[in-house]
Amino acid sequence: MRRFLMAVLIATLVGLPSLASTESESRFHSNGSGATVLIEEHTATYCQTCAQIDPMVLDFLRDNGNRAIRVALHPPADDLLGTEISTHRLSLSEDNLSVTPTFVMDGDIVSRGYVDRTDLQLNLRSAELDKRGILSLEAEVLISGNAIQVTYPSLDLEQNQTLTIFIVERVVVHDHGISPNGLDQNHDVARGMISIDDENNVKAEFIPDRWNASVPQNVNHSVRFLLSDDDDPLSFDVVLAVESREEGPNKILSSTIVRLSEETGGESKMTPLVLVLGIGVVSTMAFIIQSRK
């Protein structure tokens, strides 16, 4: 009997972590720097030039590390991945989409149409030199179920500044032949975007129909995205940009990325209920074993 109870005790102890994991939370932190340049690439699934340069752009981003972050923006018309985010972002640069691809670095349009690696490298260096100030970006993302909570409590925005948060899908895979330009994969695709000002007011919001978003008023500079049941939060990244608009086009002061992946994820969290139940079961079993000696 004692051996049986001991076996039950061991099984209970082993099972507690799996019970806790059903209520797990994961925390992620920004891993860019205030000097990072935000590249907004206005691209399209029907654009043959975009498909041609896509491998080069991916190599360029990989080789430049934290110097640059890319967000791919697809126009709302005739595009498999289209959203109004593209139209809105170009309007901040006082422009509209006339040619794909169009590259915008830190708010300035730097090229339209075909580009090579030398073009991108020179434009990146120019954008770095144009930085008017470097802010330390220390954002945190909490994943709980299908919710992505983005928080930046230490940020101190000025009156003419906004915090823009993009939810970016790392890789979108298409069925073979469905994309007009022949690309079966698209990377860094902007799916949702919210901009808030220094008083937590929403200045712009674009999210998919099956998502919800809210801005908690009791937490400074925080946005909560609730994804659909079909979406895996860990397939996305979060890009943040501090922007300023005084006169003329929008200007990005600093940007960073929070990469959401199981490899870089945070801690699992045992809920109080599971913990109390576990302690109760273990204590009871230990008492029974002791009383039968």
C-alpha cells in the first residue's frame, strides 16, 4: 500500500508542470536599438519586380542585423495580402502608391521600382545619418492564449509624437501557383497596426476583421491584440516605431522589433489554483504515507 501511495505522489508531482502549462504566459522583449531604421516596403503579390528582388532584400536584412527592420505593406486593391495600412502609411509621407516596390526609410521615400543591394545599402546609411535623436526602446510583449499584449510603460511621448505598433506575420505561405508573381512565400507582412498618442488616444487603427484590439486606459502606452482562433501568436513579430509629425511628412525617430518565437520565449507561469491544488495533494499523500508507517 505504501508503495502504491508513493507512486501516486510521484505521478502527481510529475503532472503538475503539464497542468501549469495549460495556463502559460510567455514574455518577450525588444531586441533592436534606438538607431534601427524602419524600412517600409510597399510591395504586391502581383508585382514581378518585387518577386525578382525579394531574395536580395531578405539577404540584405539578414546581413545588416539590427541596423534595419522591414515591414512589408501590401495595397488593398487586387492583392492577396492587401490592407489599408499601405494607403495610410504612404499618406503620412504625403504620397500615394504609383509604383511597386516603393521603399520608405524612417518616413522618407527613398526609391521606387527596381533596386539593387547597393541602392538599399546607400539609402540605409543615409537614413542612419539623418537620425535626429536616438531613443532607448524597451518594449515588452506578453503572450497569453491568443492575445498579444504590447507594453512600453517607460516611454515618454511628447505632444506631437505617436507610438505605432505593427503586428507582422513572419512568413505567409501560399498554395503553389496562387500568387500572380510566382512567389509562394511572403515575409514580414503587416497584418495589423495601431498608433496612439501621448495620452493613449488611438490616432489610427487597422486590424483584420476577425481580430479585436483595445487600449487599456490604466496602463500607459499599451495595446492588446486579440487574434482569431486560427492564428498562432508565435508566428508574428511586433514592430514599434516612435514617430513625430510637425510640418511635412511623418518622421520616424526610433524603431525596434520584438520577435515572437518559441526559441526566444519567456517563462511559463503556474497559476495559483494549480499551485494550491498541487500542494494540497502532495501534503495529503505525505500524511497518509507517514500515518501507515
